[in-house]
Amino acid sequence: MSATETSTTSGDDLVSLGERLKQAHREGGAVRIEGGGTRHFTGRQVEGEVLSTRRHRGITSYDPVELIVSVRAGTPLQELEATLAQHGQMLPFEPPRFGAESTVGGMVASGLSGPRRPWAGAVRDFVLGMRVLDHQGREQRFGGEVMKNVAGYDLSRLMVGAQGTLGLITEVSLKVLPVPSSSRSLRLEIDRERAMQQLASWGRQPLPLSAATWHDGALNLRLEGGPGSVAATADMIGGDDLDAGYWQQLRDWQLPLFRDDQFRSQPFTDHQQPLWRLALPANTPALALAELEGAESIDDWAGCQRWLRSDIEATTLRDACALAGGHATCFTPQAADPYTPLSPVLARYHRQLKQQLDPNGVFNPGRLYPDF
């Protein structure tokens, strides 16, 4: 199907959003950007007037042949994925879905990716272009709808993961991919050291791996691709079959590590221990910290992303990660400093960027760091 499609459930709230920002600019106020409100636990809590994007919704353009979709920020993520699924396509970076209210704008602003990220790419790798309202309510356009349109410093990708601190995302154009024709999940009961060695070895081979975790004493793998390649690789690796639902639970933060009660609608409810995400270089051994002995954890992304539940002191954990060449982020709502403090040089660049794009501090002030 080569014709461009558009969404039937849409709403253009661009004028209203722009007027609200102009008012905040004139009066020296700040806004707290909110879509579905499902990602409130990412970043620091923000004070300011709520500016909702929920009415600015709809798929404005979709060409299944060219694998490109443009969608407004307030569009429910599940609506976008349902439309893509009708054409056998998907968002390759597997963004977590924190309930039916989760929006595309929140997906882009948080920049979170799922199990397939090391093999397919992150959210920003599939952003082709973006429309943004600046601090004066003016619409700015960055990038385009094809990769060759992206030249120079790509501000659209800079918005990914910025938590709405640099501007209000109103529309984004994304590259999508076909759903793999075959998939199989396996579980091998081996220790962590052997699991990491195997993954390093397999990483040097053209195998159809698309997800890998070490969890509860076993290496969990997902194979995706052509039927022949998937079947041959599964025969070579061996192990037991794993329910494919495991990857959906991991993607959506529904595994027990993320929540006490699987049936609650939000992660972290009533959980007493902070949830940490450690980003570490490949093949980094387990951190040698006595405070982590017996802690509940999942090694995701073939060991490069490690989820951890622990009461360990933040400085101790972050120092250990820094020595290994990584960093640690806390995803618990009450965390005072969820992100690793910036070095003086990086802090200066962040401050200068914020000053250029949001000189009056209109957008989500303090969401990432207290000074911004």
C-alpha cells in the first residue's frame, strides 16, 4: 500500500498550546508538560502550570511502503502501534508502555528503549524530524522525513530524552520497520560469567539475536529474523523454550523486580527499595560491592543495562559505575537526584544549551537537574 494514510481520531491543539506558552513567556511563568502522566517517575518533580498535550493527537501521515510515520505528541502510543501492526510494522526500539494513557510525546521526551535496543537502535536513532514549540510559542521544525534531510547539528534528536526541558514536542516523524517473520525465545541455565562470555562470542557472529538478559540464574535469549536462520540458531544454542511474554513484561516494566503487585497500573507503587538502572560498557563484570550481595537484579541488553533493587547509597553506586566507565540512574519517584551529577564541563554545556533554547526557564524547570 503506497498511499499515505492519516489517523481518523485526531485533534490539532497547536494554536492553544502556542498561546499558553506565549502567556508563560510574557508573565515569566513555567509550565509542566504532561501527556498521559504515565512517566512521572522519570526525572525530578516539576513545579509549574500543567500544559497538557492530550488534545493534540493523531497520525498526520503514514506511508507503509516508505516505512515513515508522522504523529502528534498527544497520540496514545498504543494507537500508533495498533496502526503499524495492521501493516505488519513496528517501532523497532520497543518503547516501554506504562498503560493505555502513555503518549508518543512522552515516549520521545523520556527516550526509553526496550530489549531490542542494542541490536536495532535507540529512540533517537529512528527520529527523522520533529516539530517543536519554543519558549515564545513559535513552531520550529527540525529534520525531515528522510535521513538525508538531517544535516548539521540535529536538534530533533537532541530533544529525545531531554524530558521536555528544551521545548514542547508537538509532532515527530519516525522510521519504522517490518515485524520479523519468525521469532523464538530460549532459556539456558548457566552462571552469569559464562553467559556474558557466550554473548560476547555470539556477538561476533551473524546470529539473529534481538534480546538477551541474565535473570534468575539463566540466560534468556530472543531470536528474530527469517524462519531458517532462527531455527538453525536455536538448534545450535539449545536450551529450553521461553514464553515470549517474558519480553513484553520486561519491555513494559511488569516483571516482579519493577513492582510489588503485578496488577497495579503503575510501576513502583508502595515499593520500599529504589530502582536503579546501571548503564555499563559491554563485558563489564559484576560490580564488587558488598552492599549488592543478594540484591534483586536483571542484566539486560547483554549486560550493558542492569536493573537493580537496592538501598545502596547513591554515591557509592555511582562511583563504582564511573570507575567501570558507566553511570547510574534512579527511577524511584521520591529520588532527589535521579541522574548522575554532571561534571563541571558537561554542566556548562547543558546550562548554555538551556539558556539558548529556553532562556526564561519556561519548560519543565528542574526536571533533569536543579539548576536547569
